[in-house]
Amino acid sequence: MYLSPSLFFLQIKVDIKRKYLKVIIENKTIIDGELEHEIKTDEATWSLEKGKSLCISLTKATEHWWKKLTEDEGKKLPRPNF
């Protein structure tokens, strides 16, 4: 996800659980939902790269083909402007 170069890491909140992901940027919810399958939370990471891209890395708990990231994927969400 590409972000404004002026964005500071404290403006980003990422909550990663076994089967849940929530991402808030500048008080705007970007992702908030139940994951399609479980992940290994001890291997999950996120980083702000060069101030302009958010990288979230999730490792599958079991081998499954994921058709989507979250159960709500495909529903219309407001597009924030960064």
C-alpha cells in the first residue's frame, strides 16, 4: 500500500491476531476483518518502508489457497485519501 511520504509511523496502527487483521492509518480504518484462514502470529510483521509504503507480512498457519484476505473482502469500503 503506497502512502504519503510525510506519513509518520506513529500515525499507523496494525492489529494482527490469529484470524483477524486491522489497519488504521491517520485514524482511518483501511482493513478491519476476520482473515479467511489462520496465520502464525509470531511470524507476522509490518513495516513502513521509506515513508511511503506499508508492508504487512503474514505467514499461513496451514497450507490453504486463500481466495481473499478477509471474509469481508469485496464489500465496498470508503477509499481514504493519503
